[in-house]
Amino acid sequence: MKRIGMLTSGGDCQALNAAMRGVVKCLSCSGEDVEIYGFLDGYKGLIYGDFRMLTGHDFAGILTKGGTILGSSRTPFKLMREPDENGLDKVEAMKQNYYKLKLDCLVILGGNGTHKSANMLREEGLNVITLPKTIDNDLWGTDMTFGFQSAVNIATDCIDCIHTTASSHGRIFIVEVMGHKVGWLTLNAGMAGGADIILIPEIPYDIDKVIKAINEREARGSRFTIMAVAEGAISKEDAKLSKKEYKEKMKNYTYPSVSYEIADKIQKKSGKEVRVTVPGHTQRGGSPCPYDRVFATRLGAEAGKLILKGEYGFMVGYKNREVVKVPLEEVAGKLKMVSPDATIVKEAKMVGISFGD
Ligand code: F6P
């Protein structure tokens, strides 16, 4: 008999359900007797003992369902060691619930912050297996996270739709893409959508170079320009500021987001009108794409295999087209960013995409 606790933490994304289904199906197909404790709303459920007993039926028909059947929430890692408003020690509470329910292990699905907390629980002596989810694809130790390809599809669809309007009206458009502090999503959706300019956090932009790229397009007879801008895009000047200076500057920031600032700068410097579209959370929504369904099922199945073997303390990731187990301590606290020297960036430049650098 295996007693498994499961939770999904942080921002949701597509294929969370598919991954959990993969774990549970693998365990039940093995013939092993399993009890599943689904903790609700991320780490909160584990802290406050808020869980639901789940059976195979709960995982039937959810392969294609977006969101998470367990609910999710953000419980910042930096607050984990701070008592809650009633003085409860969150880490101790999680351990007590784990031991009270006599769990064999926790299966934790999440992104960067979630992995830091999962690693902390491992250090505290709990058996933990994690699965890498996030539309940002910024988790260290895996080439791919589930949710990412689905989000690329949605952001690309958005750019495609804007393309037709931009070409009809001969306009400059910015599509602002999620991705937090990294540019994977913007880079991939931008290339897939045929964006002319792609701005990502890893390659700080020079607004004059951005305007130059627009002017050059116009000189070549192009009626419109599509820009894919990451929500974390940053100018060369701002990138030079220290963390403290940048924080200070942001106190007086009046734009709704970075794209509006870039649009305003272009307009003021060149007189050209720029429209902004922000698909926002739609990028995390809806049904997972086929790639993510297969990918999450594979990772889930491999997590099930590790549980059956009693191998804990790993994230199930993907390296060089193989599903691999990566020690949690190697993953926690590290960001996987786009290298400005990556071949994909060079290839994008070879086909004329400007990064404003
Ligand atoms: O990490 C996923 C993500 O969607 C990021 O791309 C984005 O910056 C952030 O979450 C938004 O978070 P929230 O849903 O809490 O607004």
C-alpha cells in the first residue's frame, strides 16, 4: 500500500491535470494499492490539513481539462519560515500533517518558488517527487516544462490575429507575452507568429535600435510592424541600475506594463502610433495542447515509477529528448534563462528579427 499526498502550487497552467492523471494511472496500472490525498490550493492545503481523498474516478476525463482539480495558490518560499497570522509554524504544520496521514511521499507540481519549498521539505526529511509546470519554461534542470507549449500556441494565435489587423491598417502593434523574468515564451511565440521585433529580458533593448528596425521595415515597403514584447523586457539603461535603484525608479512607474512604456517611447521619439495587446492570463488557460498532454503524461508516469521504486528527492524532467530524474537540490533556486548567444537567438537574427540590441 502506498499513501501519496499530491498538490499543485503557484500559477496554474495547462496539463497539470494530465500530469496528475499520469502519476495515478501508472500507480493503479502497476496493481499497487494506492491512497491519494489531494491537498487543496497548493501548500496551503498541506499547512492547514485541507485535503480530499481521491480515487481513480477523480482522475478520469481530466486529460484535456485545463487548470487543476486540486486548486492552486501562491505561498511564497520566503514566507514559509515565517509564522502565519495565528503564530502557526508552517513548516512544522506541513510535517505534522505528512506524518499524521502516514504518507509515503508527496507529489508536488509547480514552478520555481514551488521547487524551493519542495526542496526545503526534502531537507526536513519528507519524501518528495516534483513535476515541472510553468508556462515560463524557466525551471533549471529540464529542457521543457509542461504548460509551455500550450501557452506558446495561445500567444502565437494572438500574434496571428494581430497580424491581419496590423497589415490591413498598416500599424505598429505590440503583443505583450507573459514569462515573468525570462523570454522563452516571447521568443518562441514571437518566432512562430512571425514577429519583426522580439524584446526579452535577457537582451536589454535600446529604444533607438527598436525605432531603427521599424524605420528600416518601412523603407523596405512594409506597411506594418509586429513586436512581441516579454512582460519582463527591460531597457539597456534600466538593466544597468542596481536592484535598489531599479526598485526606487519603479515606485514612480505610471504605465500599466512595460509594453505601454515602449509604445509611448516609440510614439514620442518617432511620432509613430503604436497599439498594445495583452493576452495576459489567457496564455495559461484552456485545454492543454496535444504536445503537453503527451509530455505531462510521460512525466507523470515516470514519477509513478519512482514512487513504486521508493526513489525520492527528484524532479522528473526532460533532457536531450529523454525523461530524466534530477536531484531537487540541483533544481531549487535556479532560473533557466535564454542565453543571448543561444543558437535560436542567432537564427532569429539571421532571418531578420530585431532584438533591439
Ligand atoms: O509563472 C507564470 C506566470 O503566468 C508568469 O508568466 C506571470 O508573470 C505570472 O505567472 C503572473 O502571476 P499571477 O497569476 O499571480 O498574476
